[in-house]
Amino acid sequence: MTSWFESRVERMIREATERGEFDGLPGLGKPIDLSDADDPDWWVKRKIRDENLDSAALLPAPLRLRREAQEFPESLRDVSDEASVREILTDFNRRVREALLASRQMATPHGVVAHTVDVEEMVRRWRELRDAH
């Protein structure tokens, strides 16, 4: 039954309901979870949780880079050849330098700084890790 005044959106919802387009949706009949409604980032946190995403993308660049550096050389374990390892490490060092330059251009304080890695030392450690495996 329609009222004498129905907005376009209300009409679209009513018609979709009549066609059964909302039947069987997840959460049907369950209360809406509003436990984190006071958190301004609730939607981001739910998206990360629901889709099992890596939350590291939310970190500032220096923290992401520091986290990445901490995972060396173990994160390189499955890289099959030395040239690729060197390429990954060289790219990492490039991104560290770019992040440092960007923070200087924006005149932001350098409370957290990522450092470049010694490519030769990391390649040596990668070899040891690969040989032990």
C-alpha cells in the first residue's frame, strides 16, 4: 500500500521489497551491531575485520616501512633468485628515501623514521636463510 506522498527513494525501496530483493540478506532479523558507533573509524575497522585485510595500510609511511624492514629477511624466504631479492631491497630503500623527502617537504616532525637496509648484508642473511631451509 502506498501513501499519497512517497519519495523516489522510498518508492524504490518499496518496489525492491515487493520483488523480494531484500529476502535472505545476511543479518536478517538480527539487531544491528552499534557497539562501536562512537568510534569515528568504525567503518574502516569493520571493513578490515570483515574482509580480513591487512591493517598496515592504515599506518603512516614510516611505520609501514619500519614494519616491512623488521620482516626482512624472513619475508624474502620464498624469493627464488638473488637478483629479485636485490630488486626488492633496492625498491624498499627507494621508498624509505621518498618517505623521508616527503616528510621534509611537508615540514612534519620526524618522530618516527624508517631507515634504509644494507642490501649486501640482507642478501647475505637471505642466502643463509635459504640454505638453512
